[in-house]
Amino acid sequence: TVLILDFGSQYSHLITRRIRELGVYCELLPCTQKMADLHFKPKGIILSGSPYSVYDKDAPRVDPAVFDAGVPILGICYGLQEMTTHMGGSVVACDHREYGHAMLTVAKHPDHPFIDKLFDGLSGDIQVWMSHGDQVSAAAPGFTVIANTRTAPFAAVAHNEKHFFGIQFHPEVTHTVDGQALLKNFVIGICECAASWSMDSFVDKEIERIRSIVGPNGRVIGAVSGGVDSSVAAKLMHEAIGDRFHAILVDNGVMRLNECANVKKMLGEKMGINIKISDASDLFLERLKGVTDPEKKRKIIGNTFIEVFEAEAALVDKECGGNIEYLLQGTLYPDVIESISFKGPSATIKTHHNVGGLLEDMKLKLIEPLRELFKDEVRALGKILGLDDELVWRHPFPGPGIAIRVLGEVTKEQVEIARLADNIYIEEIKKNGFYRQISQAYAALLPVKAVGVMGDKRTYEQVIALRAVETKDFMTADICASAEWFVCLKRVSSRIINEVKGVNRVVYDISSKPPATIEWE
Ligand code: XMP
């Protein structure tokens, strides 16, 4: 295992991704992690970049024990500066913030072959990506310069005895052309980690782990939504403990067209998962009556969900003799990282259903088999577990569902219009081969009426807005806008107007995120 200590850089997650792509397991922990409290012994440590300057009053610092752990260390950008300051070198502010490409010249050291290992196999000038306002002005004692750029004389340094390395550029971004080769040199060549982390080994290990936690008689309950994460978590749980896993799907009345029946077919009939559908659609819609404020809608749906799920869980528990001990949640690694970051939970994280009451009242313990994985790893896991491609590549769908896509008051009739339009939209997207390249697409129903003409008659009906975005992390997103895509949109528009009663106009949302969000509410 490689330990990555996070100083809050926007690229820290990427370091973790890159190392795992090399088949080496790694964990990202906040830079405030105490070495004495670590639950594993790392074979190497990486110090990330940071938005801070080492001379800031509140600059994040690592536990000095990091430098006495006796394992190789790679400091990236701020990580290099932190290591340099700690070990007696100096760092100064650059005259100009350097951001963008730079050419790196690597120096060889035949007398110290070990420090040449970082650039093993890389020769000549290397294109690297810089993003910094400070830089090293004097290397710490014992450090040798192993590479420089025109403006950074200490672009890469190494300590021959301690096996500490520091680089000013970012190897984790794709703009650094040989970045992955450099990271490989560090984790495999220098730290001597084995490239043995793979999804296959994860499945076996995780099933074993679940079995040993739950025991031969214990039971687990969990909510499923038809989304990728909860479906993969449910499948894994089913593989581990079979019918002792109880899945519950709460019908909140604002799901996609035929969603409950589809999930029942997929998870229940096809995968053999013990699933119960709890139809609470009337209750949700009753509580949403007259509510137009988006935040209020979210709260009502979130709270009602908890209430319904808790009641169902208590029922299932009673039916099987009070043996439910665990609550399954499909928490992913980015959520875990977010909640343990040294800066505290950030406001950008999406709202999760908080079933805290269950944990307290029924004394359930949490079980989170996906908490070490990134989204694309969850998809890979889903494939290994035999989930249909359709499910593995499904676009995300928000917990409050169509309620936040029917702008204004949510009624059964309005939900039905949005649902039918969305279904046509997704059908055409799939038929025309756009589904995989789009990150998320949906139809929203606007609370306005427009004039139109159909046959010889004037119409006065509602407007559907189509949204389609491409994004890596859903924090920022671009709209889909190719010429071929507009041809597809035209077809969607004509089908919706012809097939969905109550709609006479379709518009396409061309706002990127930020400043717009992906959802309208
Ligand atoms: P926004 O609208 O914030 O959406 O740009 C970013 C991503 O999060 C999804 N989203 C939600 N997911 N519960 C969820 O489970 C929610 O309340 C929620 N709100 C937004 C949204 O669909 C997009 O993928």
C-alpha cells in the first residue's frame, strides 16, 4: 500500500487514481494523519500539492514522523516544498505564478544510480505540467538536483540515502506526458510495491470480508435505487450472503417510467436478489402538494424516504426474527475522502439519504463494501459481477428524482408528462449511440405555457427542456453540442411534441456548470 497525504490540491484524487491504475493499492488520507494511528504500514508515501503556501500562517503540515517512517517519499509541488522546509532548505514566492507546460531537463548521476530511478527509461527533455506560485530556492542538505526547467532550477531533487524525492511539476495530470511512467518508477521501482491490486482480487477479498463480518446467521438490509452504486453493492452482498441480504426499493412516485418494475426484473428476477418494493408514491405526492421551493421538495422527499425505509426495515426485521444487524450503503471513495478531508466536509457534495435513525433505533451497524472505490472502479466491479451493460453504464439519477425536474408544484399529471418526455429522450439517445459519451441527460418540465399551432388549431401548452452534459466529476460540466447531436435533438423534439400530450415546445439547455447546475432545481 502507498500512503498519499492530501494537502488539499485539486489533483490529489488523480494521484490516487493513477497509482491504482498501476495495479498498486493506495489510500488518500488528510495531511494531518498521525503516523502512529495509521492502520497499515505503507511501502511509500506521496505528499500532494496544495492551494497553500508553506509560509502561510495556517499552512497545513504533516506529522514529522512521516520523515522518520523509513520508506521512500515523493513530494509533489507543495509536497516538495513541505519536505524542503522541514529538512532545512528554503522556498520563495516566484515572481510570476507558473501555470502550464514546461520542458524538463533530466540530469544523470552515475555515482548515485538510485536517485536516477525516478526518471528511469525517460531521457531527453520531458514535457511537464506546472501549477505553482512558490518554488524551492535552496535544496535541503543532502539533496541533489535531478532535473530542472528554464525557470525552476530545483524542478526535481532527491536524497540519495533517505530515498526522498521531490518534484515541482504534477505527474498525475495527463499534460505531463511521461507522468504515469514516473509514478510507476516511484511506486514499483523505488517503493518496490507489487502490481497486484485488481478488481478480481477485490471481489474475492471483499466477499470474504463481508462473510466474516456478518457471520453465518447475520442479516443485512439496504435500499436500492436502480442506480449503479446501489445495484453493484447489492449484487456483491448477494454473492456473499445470498438471501440473508434484503433489498428494499422505495417507490417515491417520482422515479423514471416503469422504474420499479425494471429494477424488480433486473435485481430480483435476473440476479436473484431478495427485493421488496415499498410503494409509497401516494404518500410522497400528498406531502409534495402545493410545494414549489426546490429545497423544501428535497427535504420532504429525503425525510419521507427515511420514514418509509425505516418502517420497512423494522417490518423485515420482525419477519426474520430480529436478525438484521447491518445496513448496507453504497458509499464511494470520493464521499469518504470528502468527509475526512482536513478542510472538513465541503459544501459541494451531493446530499445523501441519511438513515441515521436506523443505526440508532435498530442498533444497525454500517457496512460499505464500495468505500474504497472510485466510480469507474465500481463500474468495472459491476462488469465482473455480471451486471448488464445497461445497468453498469446508467446515467446518475438524483434521489429527489423527477420532483426536481418538474419545476414548480409536483403533481401526478406533471410527473407523468416529464416521465414520458424523458423516456423518449433517453430512448433516442440510446438508439443513436450517444448514451455512453453523455454523462447525464434528462428532460425537465418547465412551469410555463407557450403558444403553438398543431393541425389548424392554436395550442397553448407546456415546455420541455432537454439537458445533456459531459463531465468527469459532476463538479463542472460542458453541454453536448456537436452537429450530429443536434440532429438527434431534432428527432427527440418532434417525437416529444407528437407523443406527449400537454407539450407543444421543446428547448435545449445550453448552460455549462458552473454557473448553472446540472439539475434545474
Ligand atoms: P448539480 O445539479 O448539483 O448535480 O449540478 C450534480 C450531480 O448530482 C446529482 N444530484 C443529486 N443526487 N440527490 C442525489 O442523489 C440529490 O439531491 C441530488 N441533486 C443533484 C445530479 O443529478 C448530478 O448528477
